[in-house]
Amino acid sequence: MNQFGRRVLALATASAAACGLLTGPALAHPHGVMACGLAVHYENGQPAVLAARLVMDAAHSAQALASVRDPQTGQLDGRLQQRLLFMLKSQMARANWLLAVESGGVAADIEPASEPLLVVTDDGRVGVDVALRLQLEKADAAPAPWTFSCRDPSWYWTTELVDPSVPVRVTGCTTPRWSPVQKILAGASAGSVQLQLACEK
């Protein structure tokens, strides 16, 4: 295994989990924390675009940053950054995987609106910025509250919000209202966070 592979072993394990390649007790509990920042843009009274920032915890971020530094100079290596982005795209930026949107119990399809961007926050946490367009044909188009969830079905990550005081940023809606954020503690969605959002005219 080369140096890049050794340094991102934990991240590769997470990627394999997200792709369904690993099963069993090793994945029965979370191995890290992923923070989610959500922004929703409304069009014609319905949510149309979901922008999200997904960032890893300090330990996973440190491993990621170490993996993209030149071992001789300590400087960030652009080529290795692209490899890391590819891996994070496979794991964290998959549409309908770590983010879910539904109304009336019917899930909306989510499609990428642009390529994910690698991001390093001011406190050194690594993740991706994603922009997703919601396809509402399957979901109820009535102005009922929409449920936005950040969760990992593989249970590798437990999730939290980047800024709990501002759980979602909303544009295109004059009077957005959202419910208190819920942390799911049991069942298939254990470890996830979700909130309900409505646009009141």
C-alpha cells in the first residue's frame, strides 16, 4: 500500500461502508461524526434546490489533510486533493444517500445540480459543499411541511448540525417556518438529525 493509501485507510473504510461493501458488527455503531449545514431555495412555493455542507469530525479531517500534504514539503498537493475529493464525492456527496427530503411520507428524488467542492473550514475540518436539485414529481406538491434529514444508513457516521442555532437558511420564501431539530435515537435512522420546513405565504 502506498503512502496515500495508508494515510486514508480510515476514510476508505468509510467509503466502502457507504457503497455497501462492508457489513456486520463493525458497522453496527458510528465511527465518526459528520456535521451538516443546510440551505434551501424555494421556487413557486416549493423547495427546489438544496445546498449542503458536509464536514467530517476533527480526527477524520486530520487524516484527510495529512493525506493531501507532500511528505517532503508539508504543502498541500493539488493532485492528491483531487483524489481526496473523488473519494469524498463517492462517500459523502452521493445524491439520496446522506441527505433526504420528503413530504407526506413520500421521498423526493435528489439530483446533483453541480459538482461537489472540497472545503476546509477555518477550524481545519474537511468536507464537501454540494448543490442538489429536488425532483418533486413523486412527492406531494401541497404546501405541507417538508422533512429534511441528514443521516448515514450505513451507520458509519452519526450526524449533527454545523450551527444548531441556525439549522437551515432559506431563500425564495418570505415566511419560512421550521420545527425544532430532532435527533433520532433509535430505529433505522438512529444517529440522524432532521427538521420540518414549511413556506407560509
